[in-house]
Amino acid sequence: MINAKKPKIWYGGDYNPDQWDSSIWDEDLRMFKLAGIDVVTLNVFAWAKNQPDENTYDFGWLDTMMDKLHEDGIGVCLATSTAAHPAWMARKYPDVLQVDFYGRKRKFGGRHNSCPNSPTYRKYAVRMAEKLAERYKDHPALLIWHINNEYGGAGNCYCDNCETAFREWAKARYGSLDEVNRAWNTGFWGHTFHSWEDIVLPSGLSEEWTGANGRTETNFQGISLDYMRFHSDSLLECYKLEYEAVKKHTPSIPVTTNLMGAFKKLDYHKWAKHMDVVSWDNYPRFDTPHSYTGMMHDLMRGLKHGQPFMLMEQTPSQQNWQPYNSLKRPGVMRLWSYQAAARGADTILFFQLRRSIGACEKYHGAVIEHVGHEHTRVFRECAALGQELGQLGDTLLDANVQAKVALLFDWENWWAVEMSSGPSIDLRYVDEVHKYYDALYRLGISVDVVGVDADFSRYDLVIAPVMYMVKAGIADKLEKYVHGGGSLITTFFSGIVDENDLVKTGGYPGELRKLLGIWAEEIDALLPSQRNRIVLSDQAPGLKSEYECGILCDLIHSEGAEVKAVYGNDFYRGMPVLTVNKFGAGQAWYVATSPEASFLQDWLSQLCSSIGIHPLINDMPVGVETTLRSKEGQSYLFVLNHNENPVNIKLGERAGVELLSGRTLDGEQEELAGRDVWIIKQKP
């Protein structure tokens, strides 16, 4: 339990008193009390203030604020401030400055503006982390360490230091140039390397370019894939150095860094192994599907195999970097906060507590608006939520989300899918994963979003959309899972390559061919204006006779799998599009195309029911979300109404005491107000 020193759902967020005159600090603290704020994140971007030159460190302001917060009963999430190096460092040590995709050396500016392989940056970042740990190791306000901030939020670096480090990384991964040449298929276009010094970074000066769709295109997927791994590892090494620096002095204080959901540049499965607790920043747009936000929460929870996570940032009202920065309507901030809690968050924290008056985040929402007092709609809503979280106390802390379905999400697979030279510009990995998640979300079926290293035996159903890359040992793991009685779904463009993006010869879907009982002979790419049809062989209850599909269509032959549906159009009309293969005690499904949403909802409803997976509430109204968290034999049902208007819900056997109102809800029809939430303590 990260909340052991303050046993409740932490409530608060980023506070930047270093940007303000000290004369307003006490007024801010007064309003924090009114809002029920009990945890504050400090020092996120204060490196330049704390270290005005190479040899001077001044933490006077931070000493004062740490003491003031503790006196007011507020704990501190203390950041190491290393997400933006000081100007003096860039002037004196230019190796800290990044080189961009086209070989141009950056000047000082922005944030995340440091080369991760700069010896200077690493030296001073670690020194800063250690000085903070030495100074505050015994401070009673210190609750958790926050290393850096939103790693990877700027461009990648292509400097000489990174190029040298990339060669060393490749040596460690492959051991020899012969193995590098094999893994990267350098015989293509005469790229064979005979010296380590021949290897250069893939960039706009070598193998890569920016395509018409904004994606990075590459001549050599193997090289570019390894650069993505290397870049993620380089930043992770920076994090680990700071982690070790603070742990040396505060071994019992947990350490985190804030992640960003489906952030493409960093392999969060690898990062999570080095984090005591996962934290992340949730910034949906006004029109982001609620299911997508739910999937991101579940992805963050899945990084540490179901361990509760921290919601490190969200806005109380509006954002400022999107094309259209709409206000959160009344009740939405509270509702979305409880959506995070419903899916495993044990903290509700904001960016930011007081609005800045200048620069690019001055119009980003805050608990304390520019008017500077508590008489605002946003403050009133924040204070009401703070009171409710205080009322809940430690009831939900460390409760686990219960799910029988696992949805696989793999960063390296994502990179490989979207670096592929074809077959379709419209194939987007996260979108395809979300299609399956959204269908289950609408059905009210809970999902764990996990990596390929997860324990599949915990689940009745495992779904692996677009499993293009099959890493070593994964095919065997899936075979064992299905043979033991599990159900597997995978889809088109799966089983194509290994972890080096080398095609597995012998027919698609490669190592999955025996498990799935099919052979995919060709892959057709449909234009956006083109659609095909899924025609069911036998119309099961709840399913229509046919549905639309698009993007890609695998032309498959059964090699023992039962054909459940065929294509309705084109020269491959009548060929299988949906198959199931009995394998041991289990079954392996293959969906050979990207179906319309209604097919996935109808089919998954029928399939889940057949294997004993059922919604938490039957006949749930559209726009209502449900999850279940449990601990110590007690379960808590969350019911969230994302609709503006009230809905009627029949709880049935899910009746119980609603914790926020204290009302007893029976199993009959109950009205849930628009944008409202129930947290129902279930009857034993």
C-alpha cells in the first residue's frame, strides 16, 4: 500500500510555489484545506531555482514549503526536478543538448531537452536527486519520490553520444556483427556491416523519413525497431540512476515517475519493472470515448499485474494544448475521477493546484483559478470531491479489479506494426486493440490489459489483436494456455514476424499456424471507401447474418479449424473470415479482418456467455460503465453514468449500500442521476 503513511485516497496535485511570491503561499494553503487537499507534488521543474550554477545549491524555498505543508497535515510527492536542465548547463556543457532527426543541434529551450546519453546530464541529474534525498530523507512530509516528469515527451536524440551508445547497446544485445547483420537483414541493399563504427543511427540523414501520414518510415525496420528499444532503454537508464540515488537514502519511500497511457516512444512494460508504483497522467479530450480512457486506466493497472496505480495528473477543468480545449461540464471532473478509482487508482491528483500566469500552460485549468479565491464552480466541485474522498477513508485502498478477460498490449509489437512497409496506412495498432476493448466495455465485461509476460492461466479468455510480432516462447505459451482449456482470439496480420521483424517463412501466421488451424495465403488491403462482408455460416442467437469489415482481409484456408463465417464480396468471396480451432481442452479463434463494431459486440457477447463470462449488470443502459474492486473478501461495485440525463438500473443481486450517499439500494429499478456515480458495497 503506497498510502500507508496517509491511509486514504490521496487528493491534491502539482503545486509550483517556486513560480510565485511567498506572500501568497499561506492563502494557497488556506484554500487547500477548504478543498480537502492532503497531498501536494512539489519541485517538478525547479532545477534552475535549486541550482543556479554548477556548484551552488539553494533549497531554502523548498525547506519552507515542506515545513508549511507538514504543519497543515499535507504530505508531499517530491519530484527530482530533472525534466528540464538549467540554462547554465546548456551554455557550459553543450553535450546535454539534443540533436534532432535531421542532425541539427538544439539550443536551450523547452523541456525534456536533454540528451539521455549525455554524461553531463546524467552526472548532474543524479547529483540533484541525491542531494534532495540526503536533505529530506527524514522529513515527515515526504510520502513518495517523483523522478523527472513525463519521460520522452520531446523528440528523440541523434547526437554522437547516442550513436556511440547505440553501438554498445547493439553489442550487448547481439554479441557479434554477424548476428547484427542477420537480425537487421543487412544483405538487403548491400548494407552489410564489417565494423561497429559503420553503424549509424536511423534518422532523416540515413534510413528514415517522415511519410505522408506523419509516421516515420524506414528502409530497415530491424534497425529502426532496435533504435526505438535503445531510446526507451536510454531514458530508462536515466530513471534508474535517479531511482538508485534516492533509494540509497530512503529505502522505504516508494518511487515512481508519471507515465502517459499509450505513449508510443517508451516500452512501459519494461519500465514498470523498475517502478515501485505506476503513476500516470490522464488527459482525454472532450470527445474521447469513455471506453478509451477506461482502457488506458486498465493498461496502467496491468503494467504491474493488477497492482493499484496513482492518477498523478488530470485537469480540474480544461486543458490547453489541444485544438479545442473544452471545459469539463459540471459533474464530469468528479465522474472521471471516480472512473480512475473504479479501475484501480488509489490517488486522485491534478495538474495543477494554482494556474500559472505566463507561458504555455497559463490557460490550463487549476483548482485555484486566476481570480485567486475559492468562489468558483471549479473550486466548489473540487472541494466537494475532497470531502467525499475523506469520507471514503481507506475503504478502497489496495482493492483489486476483478477480470476474467485479458487483452494483450505490446509496445514492441506496436512499433513493428506501424513501421511495416505496408500493407495499409490505415492500420493503427492501438485502434484495433481498442475496438475489442470497446465491445467488452459496452457489454459491461471487465478486462485486464496486460503484456505477453502475464500469467494467462488467470483468465478464461485472452485476446491478442494484430499480434504481428511473435516473440520467442510466446507461441508455446499460448499453445499451453489453450491446450489447458483457455480460449484465445487473435486477428488478421498476426504471426508474421519475430522480434527482429524478420518474416517467419513457411506460411502465415507463422508459429501460430498449428494452434489456429489455418494458413493465410495473402493479405488484401482495402481502400477507405471499400468494404467487404462477414457472412455467418450459422446464425447464432444475438447475431445478424452478416456484418461489414475493412482495412485488411486475410485470405485464409482451414487446416483443421471450423469455419464460422466467410467473406461476402470480391474474388475471395466464400473464403473463411472467422474460424475456431479446437486445441486440447481449449479453443483458438481467428478473425481475419477488421469488423464493424456491432459484430464484435454481438459476437463477443455470445462467446463470453458460452464460456461463463457475464456482465456485472444485465441490460445495462448505453453510456453506463461498471467495474468491481475487491479486497479481504469484500467487493465494491462502481456504476458510472456518463450520460447527461438520469438512467434507470436494475441491480438485481448487485444490490447493497451505496457508500457516497449511505442509501441502501435494493435489486429493483433505481435511478442514477446524469454524470453521477454509485459505489455499492456488495452483500457478502
